[in-house]
Amino acid sequence: METMEYARTKVWVWFKGGLDGGEWRGGFVATTTDKGILCQHGDFKDCVMPEWRISKDEPGDFKKAPTIPDEATWIIT
């Protein structure tokens, strides 16, 4: 899978779990770093995450999960 370049790009982020299951949340800005994709939002701590957790396009179904890799890394430290 080819990695995309992000430079202050508006994205949607997949959150797992919770009372209602996982969901996509908007309002994030993504920037490519050496370690992964830095996602920033005024209501959340800045976080570097793998690209499979983000989407440039608004999801058609906010509850439909992306393809989650086996033994997926959710946060890159």
C-alpha cells in the first residue's frame, strides 16, 4: 500500500470501542512525519498514528470500520 503525503490536510479519524462501538470523527488535521501521520484536533492530544486509521474523504457510514490490519498498531509512540 502506497503512503500518501499529508500537509495540514483535513481528515477523518477512526476511533475504536466505546459504548456504541467504533466511529469516524472529523475535524482533524494530518501531517506526514517520519514515524507516521500526526493528527491534530483542538479537543484531543496530538497523536501520531498509522495511515489505515485516517481518511481524506468523509465516510458514507460513520460506523463502518476501515480494514484493520492483523495485530494493528493504533498509536505510534
